[in-house]
Amino acid sequence: MAHDDVHPVSLACGDCPIRHRAVCARCESDELDELESIKYYRSFEAGQTVIWAGDKMDFVASVVTGIATLTQTLEDGRTQMVGLLLPSDFVGRPGRATAAYNVTATTDILMCCFRRKPFEEMMERTPHIAQRLLQMTLDELDAAREWMLLLGRKTAREKIASLLSIVARRDASIKLRNATGRTTFDLPLTREAMADYLGLTLETVSRQISALKRDGVIELEGKRHVTVPDMDRLLIEAGDDSDGGFLV
Amino acid sequence: MAHDDVHPVSLACGDCPIRHRAVCARCESDELDELESIKYYRSFEAGQTVIWAGDKMDFVASVVTGIATLTQTLEDGRTQMVGLLLPSDFVGRPGRATAAYNVTATTDILMCCFRRKPFEEMMERTPHIAQRLLQMTLDELDAAREWMLLLGRKTAREKIASLLSIVARRDASIKLRNATGRTTFDLPLTREAMADYLGLTLETVSRQISALKRDGVIELEGKRHVTVPDMDRLLIEAGDDSDGGFLV
DNA sequence: AACAGAATTTGACTCAAATCAAGTGGCACA
DNA sequence: TGTGCCACTTGATTTGAGTCAAATTCTGTT
């Protein structure tokens, strides 16, 4: 069992590309075996719905690769994204039988699922799983609250700049950063998904991206590939001097 | 040790008016003794700041009586409320030394505090505390996400109706409901605090409350005492057919 | 290379909420 | 009984983002 390549935040384990630190850190083989026995993989194509709000959900899961979103809707169709699930993020709630949100794959994704009941039983017996989940949930709560500030008080331009800096920041942690200080990445979301995330319309998203481009804050190749010549400038546009470390 | 009057959601314990179910449910006296030894009370007057974002915070706490708020601000002063703390709600984060938000008393409050370091150590040894905190944090996350939908997609009128129905609902659980189906309660927030919660200006809050009054959705005595003749009507105005059970 | 369909951009116009600016009303305190 | 303050209301006006309606660009397919 390779313990070197433990992923910092996942609950996945065993031969997952991503490992379960909570288990590995104090590894006991029977725990690993048990997690193995209740684990299975599911993959979804871009655009597919993983689960609808209100549906029965008899598993909890960890995103292995790809990007998924959590959304809520009002009856008249207005929709708001309430979470962006990146590799290693956790979905589902121990102790709850039905999904609270729509979960949709925005890229092709692979999820590592654990059958809920046995997972819950295991959590009862294995304290550090609950402790690890608590840390992860508190982080998500912080991210949600940061997002509330964005939704309630930022202008459209600030919202776009915030989203770009979040994507840039998390991409930068994976890709190499150019020596010139320029940052470059691909947007993993359509304009509509961005709008749903930011509480805007897709037209406004498009206009503000155009405006940021016109003003030299970003450069675009095609519709999705973005390069940021000066990250500090973008962070100023985002409106918060904070390190922008939320939501990742 | 009276176990009958256990409060459903608190971590407070011992001779607190509110008891700690996570402990009491599987009560062991040494745990109770230990919680007692790291516990102390603090009270604040309406309007006082409990702690500023960024300040050192060497305790976690549970609200015993009164109402407090969590807020975030942008440099230019725009502020967004990100949490409303009602009796039994938990503040602070195990493992974090500084406050992430401003905590302000909006009414006189009494808080039951636990010194953070010993609390964390106790949490390590007492699994059901972490499990209980996990449940509470997941509930808060759900409430935050419900609020994101409100901030991102609801109209001013819907926002006001949503806030009123939340306050009504949680007040109704304490006070008796009038046999005629009329619900009555006091607003625990100023117009400005409501605005900060809803991502509006205080003028818009005032106008929308006037409009709801004009349309007979609510009645007002003075500025703060509200009666709702028909709760279903208010829920329809709030825009979601859901039971509105969030945030309480 | 041409086409179909989707994603995106852009334009003209509207409208909900913000802003700016007086008000009013209630309450504490002299 | 006044007076000053604060919370709140209301009005006039502006404005940022939404809506509706074409274009345009991109993608994959035949």
C-alpha cells in the first residue's frame, strides 16, 4: 500500500488514484479492507446528471477526476449553483437518504462511491473519519460563506474576476506557472454555468468577460483559454484583498 | 444530572440552560466534568462586537440566549451577513486560531465558551463530539447553500418574504400559534441588518416591507412586530415550495 | 469543404434596485 | 415639555444588469 502519494483531502482509498489520508495517516489494514469492500466506481459523461435533488441516494462519494456541480432550482427554473466539485471533493451526507441538490457532471468525471449504510457504520467505529469529514465540511462552509459575500455584494465585473482568480489559482497549483508571471488556464465551465454560479445571466457574463479582455486584464484564445498577464491586477478587480484562497 | 431537558442541538452542558446532547446521550460523568472545567460564560450587550475577523480566538462557544450575527466585509465597507446565530448555535472552529468573521450581538446575548485547546484535545478523545459537530456543520452548510439561492436568484420581495418566513417559523416553534392560523412575532433585526443579510439596501428592505403590508401579506404593529394572517401566502411569496426549514 | 447545431457575442431597450435626498416617528434624557 | 438622536419611510432619479433579438464563431459531422 503506497502511502507516499496520499492526497491531502480525499476520503478515497486503496487503489484509487487518490488516497484517503484520514485512514492512511493512522493506517490499520482492516479499515482499508473495509473501505475497499464498500467501494465502487461510477463514471459520467460531460453534461450527464449524476443525481437529482430529492432522489434516493444510497452512497457517498469522492470525485476522482473531472468537475461536477451542485445546483438548486426554483420552480420557475431559476437556478443557482451552490457548489463546484473538484477532484478529491466529497459529495453526499452521512445520515441522509435523499440528495439535497442536483449533481451534474460538467466534464467527464470518475467518482469513487461508498455504500452509505456501511460507510456510516464504519464512521461510527472509526473516529478519525468523522474528524476528517468535519474538517472538510468546515472548509466547504467557509467557501460557501465567501460565496455569499460575492453573491450579495459584488458587482458583475467583480464576480467574474473572482471566479477567474479562483480557477486560475487552483489550476496554477497543478500546472507550471510561466516565468514571466503570466498565468494561463482553461475555463472548465460554459458561460451559462458561470452565470448560474455567479447569480448572473449568461449575456452579462459574456459582456463582462469581453470588458475585462478589452481592458487588458485578461487575454483570450478561443472562448475557453484564458491568460492573465498580471494576477495582482485580477485580484484587485475581484474586489477582495484577501488571498482568494476560498473554494479550493 | 437532568437528562430530560436535553436541547436537541447544543454543545453546551452541565448547568447551562441548554444541554449537550452529544455528551448526554451517551453520558459519562468524566466527560461532563471535563467539559465543565473548560467552560465559562460571557455576555454582551446589543450592538457589541464579540470578535473581529482576523482576531485571535482561543475559544469555541455556543449561544445560550439572544441573537448574534456573522458578517464579512469588503474594504470599501460593503458588508454581507453570512450567518445568524440563534440560541444553541455553535461559533468558532476547532483547529483554527483566528476568527474568520465578525461576530456581533444584535440583542443582549449570553454565550457559553469552551477554551479551544482543551476542547480540541477532548474532541480527539471523544468521538461523538466530532460526530455531533459534523451534523451541526452539515446543517449549517445546507442553510448557507439555501441562502446562496436566495442571494443569487431571488427578487427583493421574495428575499424579504423568505426572511420573514424563517423568523416566523423559528419563533412559532417556541411561541404558541394562534388558533386562527395567524402567526405573530418580533423582528430581531434592524432594517440595516436585514439588508446586510439579504444583499439589499435598507431602503429597499423598507419599501418591500411596506409593499407586503399594503398587499395584506403581513400586518405591522410599530416597526418590529409582525403578524402573518396566512402563512401559506407568505411562503408562496418567498418563492420556494420547499418547507422553508432551512437556517433553523 | 460545407453544413447543422450549439455556444458565444453584441445590440437595443427595459426595469428592478441603488442612490441621493428629504422627510416622519418614537424614545431617551435633560 | 422640549430636543436630539436614531430607526425607519418615502420620493425622485440614476444605473447596472436583465430581457429580447439578432449576429457570429466554434465544433463536430458528413
